[in-house]
Amino acid sequence: MASNPLSSILENSSGSREDLIPVLQKVQAVEGFISKESVGLISRRLKISENEIHGVATFYAQFRFTPPGEHHILVCMGTACHVKGGAQLVITLEHELDAKTGETTEDGKFDLDQVACLGCCALAPVVKIDDKIYSQMSVLKLRQVLDEYKEA
Ligand code: FES
């Protein structure tokens, strides 16, 4: 009966509530995000309300409910980056992109997320766009980098 990857994930789960996080992780690995349809299917299979699934998934920064954007922007909010202005970078990006952390811009070009540490604290504050690390960022530098991606 497992006709698609999502059905297969759900059928291979035990059907208990404890499976919620592993199932969400697998669904996101397959879909790139957790769609509304998936939330409905998970809800029926694990007998957990859609509201509760959203509540649990929102608690973990790794889960997203919107499709990923063309470019993935990750702002480091670890201690080293935070004390050097990481929060200001997030505010700037949310303003420039008109999207909140965890969301994708309306044109689908960017999505924005935060991370606890990118592992290069000496370069703080750090922003990662796709596979590229931008170090010692300032609001001005960030705007310039963003413009390059917007124009590309
Ligand atoms: S705290 Fe930002 S890279 Fe470690």
C-alpha cells in the first residue's frame, strides 16, 4: 500500500505519539518542509491534533512549514555571534526580505533561519547563505551581499 515516500514513512512508524519527531524529520527530509497535507496525514496516523503537531514542530528550529526558498539564509545566534550583533542582522534581514525567521519570501527567492552555532565563532558575527559563510558581518555588509543575490 506504500505508494509514495510519505505513505511509506507513516506506515513504517509504530503509530504512537513517540514517533512524532522522527516522522517529522523524515517527512522534511523527503519534502524539504512539512506541508499542510503531511500534517493532516501525520495527525490521523499518530492520533495527534494538527495544533499539537504545529506546537511541537515550532519548538524545534529544524522544522519548517513553508517550502524552502531558492537561497537559504542562516544567521548564527550562538553566543559569540549574538554578542557581536547577530540579533541586529536578523532584524535587518526580516525587514529587507519582509519575512520572519522560519519563513520564505513571497517570491520564493530566500528563506531565513537561525542556528545555534555554525562552528566558526572566531569569525563572528556569521551569516551563511547556501554553502557560503560570510564572516564579521555588519548591517551594511549584509545589505550589500543581499543585493548581490537579489540582482543575480
Ligand atoms: S556562535 Fe556563531 S559561529 Fe559559533
